[in-house]
Amino acid sequence: MFSAVLAGPRVTAHLVRRLFAALLEAAEAVPRLATAVEDVRKTLRQLERLLAYVAEELPELAHQVEQIRARVDGMEDRAAGEARVTPASRRSG
């Protein structure tokens, strides 16, 4: 019976210790969380700069691709014209 009387305060003391331990862990985690949030902010700023650069360079890249495509099309047209056999073409054999 004596142990039953002390069970209430023992459980209460145990819960209070666990609560303080949890509060201490939470307080210790705050600086790590702040550092992690700052790292995320820096990463987002870097991504924003990268996206701005890509947005500036994209029209120029598209223009260069169009120029390359026009060159390739011209080369294909010349190659197709040279491969055509006409009555005036040289005979090989």
C-alpha cells in the first residue's frame, strides 16, 4: 500500500524530468534549425541568380540553334542536289 501511495508522485516526477529533457533538446535544436533555414535561404538566392542568368541567355541560345539549323538545312540541300543523277551526270563504268 505504501508503494501505491508513492506511485503518483514518482510518476509525476518522471514525467516532469521527461518534459525538461524534451525542452532542453528542443532548445538545443533551435540554433541548428536556424542554421539550416539560413542555408536554405542561401540556396534559394543562388537558384534565383542562376535562373535569372538562364533567362537572359536563353534567347541567345535559341538564336544560335536556329543559325545551326539553317546551316545544316543548307548542307543537306547541297548534298541532295549533288546526289541527284541527271542525263548530264558523269558515268562511272
